Amino acid sequence: MEGTETILFFAAIILLPQYFPILAYAFAGLTLMSALAWVTLAWHAFRDKLEESD
């Protein structure tokens, strides 16, 4: 998750505290998906660089 999405989620948590558990799990899931996407992107980028140098 990037900065804007984080601010929006925190604002939603402040404005809708009764939905905190749902929003927290959604935020955690989206953060995990974002992290996995970045790791996958880096994996492919570095793998391609290594194949080019061989």
C-alpha cells in the first residue's frame, strides 16, 4: 500500500471505528498483496538482469 491508500484507510478507521476489525484485516491483506507484488517484480527484474549478463 502506498501513502494515499494508507491515509484513506486511517481516515476510514477514525471515521468508522465500529468497522475497525474489518478495515484492519483489509488493510493487512492489501499490504501483503502489495509487498508480494513488489517482491515478484524485483525477482523478475533481477532475474532478467542476471540472464543478460551470462
